Amino acid sequence: MMTADKLFENGIALLRHNPLSALSHFEKAYAIKKTPTVQSYMGMCIAIERGKISYGLALCNDAITQEPKNPVHYLNLGKIFLKTGRKTDAVEIFRKGLSFGDDVEIKAVLEVLGTRKKPALPFLQRDNPINKYIGMLLNRFRLQ
């Protein structure tokens, strides 16, 4: 019989290449020992692999409630936001996670996502047509 810790370690090892198998390990580990970290990873996998977004979000948010200063929980919640197309929320959550400590994976995800420049006219909404066209002109002439 495997311990919860060993199941969790195996789940982490499988996460990149076989997330569905990783989910199985996380669920077994969670059945044995309910820790916020296992709950967070399980929630992320459930949302991404099974499409149970609201359940996954609830598990990750509960993990954050239990351990609010653990960047890993913010990473997993952010991954769910990315999966559902909520990029702005994901970036906000990733940044909040970084405020509690350095996390290499959060930094890597933020690097891939990139950062947006400030709007050309900050007093206007980003999606305002005037802001868009001035921004495109400034970008074309490499002034922004």
C-alpha cells in the first residue's frame, strides 16, 4: 500500500506528461490524507482534465483559504483560469502568488504569457478605439 506522500510525489512526476494519471494519484492521496497542497493539485487536474471547472475552482480556493501564503495554490488556480480563457484573472492570481514567495513555474508561465504595455492614453479604457489606434501607430513607429 502506497502512502499519501508517495502517491502525491508520483502524481507530481506524472503531471507534465500524463495529467490524467496524475489526477488518479492525487485523488488516492487525498482519500488517505487531506492536505491543502494535494487538494490544490487535484482541483487543477479535475478542472483541466475532466472539465469540472467550478469544482476545481472550489478546491483550489479552499486550499488558498487554508494556506494563503503558498504560491503553488495560486499557480494551480491560475492554470484553471488560463484553461477557461480568463487570462486577466490568471495573470492577477499568478502575481498574487509571487507576492508570497518565488515560484519558478509561476515566473515561467508569466514569461510565456507576456506583459502588456500601458495604454497609450491611460485615462481612456484599453479597448477604446482611440486608444487602440494611437497604440498601433506608436507601436508601428516604435515609439511605445
